[in-house]
Amino acid sequence: MMKHSSLLLLEERYVWGLSVRDLYVYFLAVFGMAVGFGYSLYLGDATRFGDEQLYLDLGRHLSEHSIYSKDGIHSTSERPPGYPFFIAGIMNLGGGILAIKLLQFAFFSGSLILVHRILTQWDCGVAGPIAATLVFFYPVIFYTTATIYPQALTTFLFLLVTWLVIAKNIDINRWIIGGLVFGLLAFTTPILLVTLPCLLLAPWILDHKRKLLSVVLFMGITITIITPWIVRNYEVFDRFVFISSNSGLMLILGNSDLAEPNIGPRTDISKYRAVASATTSNTAEYDASLRAQAIEWIQGNKTKALKLYLRKFLNFFNFRNSLASASEEALWKNALMFLTYYPLLLLAVAQMAFGHGGKSRLLEIYMCTCYMLFALFYAIFFTRIRYRLPLDWFVICLAALYLRTRVMSFAAKTSTST
């Protein structure tokens, strides 16, 4: 039995014309959908966080009144519109919270398949099935998928553009589709634009054909996707707003008198809000005022701001957050997060430090660079676990690559000894 198991790991086997590894990952994807359906039914229509209701309100007003607004009257640019448009689309089809969650678990299942495909196209063997399995041992992803948050959609889009563009051999069509996907990603989670340099350098690092044309098409399509919304913001607020106007709020929450690395939205910024409210007339001006006050504070407190930045960077790798919704904090949840995140992170670090530099090395460097860029950029504002979850899939991939080496070594020794 051990011999057959070893051969299954060492060789690519097929059943009914399908790879056993593919079948295993497809099974996990179906299993994830089934469990997600049950979990969503258990949770019902209740929301647990304030942001969930905000996203629902934005989607509902888009669906019912064709206005991007929190109250159905006044236009806003407070949040990136991709996820609210996704919610509005479901509502237009008659769906509600349960339908939103079910589709998010479909994105979760699709992401399982994508991590497998990403690793497979880099000839990483059993790393794909291992990565798909490890996701189930990191329950915070499953937990967040069942909330009205954009992380599941963001993860799927980010992994999809990675699969399309970060490959050894691709054609121009994948760059065209990649530009479309990245435009939707920027429309949903603009901060992931920080990974754009990694994508744009890929054609030269991987020595693709028609490098410049690929990048021009990719960027042209991405810009085409996001430009109409930027024009909309300018027409509504009479000022340039790049996709959304919440960077000022994010900046003041992480850079002000009472800011701390791990409290985020719980930071008392009432005096800054009072100044912004007294001098502005819409959400774009309000956010600009908060941003100006944050920059003023940073310039007046350079040493304190630098120390705070370094602490926020380290907090990016924290296993817990101080949540505004105290009911969602529990000792067992923090312990579970500690026991699941840090082993994955340590395995990922081990792969980067001690990996054998095989065919997948460029993929590993891409994943690690994206993760660190994201950490460095988010520390400018403030860090939360759920913000990093789309990139934690890269940590899982790196951990899977490390385990792949150990599993294959064990399988080879077992095969030889028998």
C-alpha cells in the first residue's frame, strides 16, 4: 500500500483521462462549496460587522435607485465600487445575503483550482494538491468568505491574473484577458495596484515574446476599465478621485495622535473628523481633509511616525486584531489563528531561504515580492488580517512548495526501500 502511495506521489496518474491530482483538487472545490453552503445557511442573514451593512447599503441603492450612495440620496466615493456592483448584480437577479455568500464560496472553490493551476503550470507536481489542502487548515479564509466582504472576490481575481500572466509560456491573448481581470481587480481593491510592477516586469524576466506589446495591451485595457469611474467621480465631486476616496480616512486612522499598530478603525480621530466636517461638503472633500491632516501630523512628528510605521509593518504579520466588533473576538479564535498562520509563514520562509532554486524559483520570488510590497504599502495606513488574506494564498503556495520537497523525498525513500 505504501509503495502504491509513493508511486502516486512520484508519478502523474490518470483516471478516465483526468489527472488524479486534478480530480483531488476538484473534489476539494466541491467539498468547499458544500461546506460553505451549510455554513451560510447556519449563519443566516445576520451581519457581524459594520462594514458588511455598508456594502449591502451601497449595493442595494445601486440596484434599486441606480445611485452609488450610502443613504440613497447623496452620492459617495467612499468605497471602491467593484464589490458593491457585484452585490447589486445579485440583488437585481432577486438574490440576497445567502446568494452573495454562496457566490463567494464559488470564488473560494475557484481559487482552490487556480492555486493548483498556477503551481501546475510551473511544473510543481504535487504542490498544487498540497496547497489546496492547506487552505482548509487556514480557517480564517473560510470564515471571511462567509462575510459580506470583498476578500473572496479579490482573491479570485488576483489569483486569476497571476495564473494568466505569471507563466513561463503564454500568448498575447492571456495578456489581454489579464488586463481585463486586473482592471476589475483595481476596480474592487485598488491597493493591489502596488503589485503592478511585478506584473509589468514579468515579460522581461520570463523572456516572453512581444514583451512591450503585451504590457501596452495589459495597461491599456486596465486603464479602460477604471477610467469611466474616475470620470464619474470628477463629474460628481468636481475633483480628481482615483476610484475611491477613503485613503484619507485610512491614513488618519494609522497616523494621528492616538494611532496604534493594532487598533485600526478603533482609533479616536474625532477631532480630525470635526475639522473635516466643518470645512467640506461631500465625501471626496471630507476624505481629502483627513488626508491633509494626516500628512500634516506625519510632517510634524517624523520620528514618531517612522516608529509607528515600523510597528504597523510588523503588525501586518500579527495573528490577531483588536476588533471594533468585540463579540467577534475570542481567545480560541486567536489561538486558532496563531496555530494556523505562523506554521504556514515559517514554511514559506523556509522555502524562500532553503529552496533548491528549481523551475518554480521565479514564481516564488514573484509571490514573496508581492507579499512584502503589500506589507510595506499597507503599513503606511493601518493593517488588518482580512486585508492581507488575498496575499496569504501566496504564503500557502510557498508552504506547499516546501512540503512538496519533503513529501517527494519521503515517497522516493519509501519506494526505494520497498
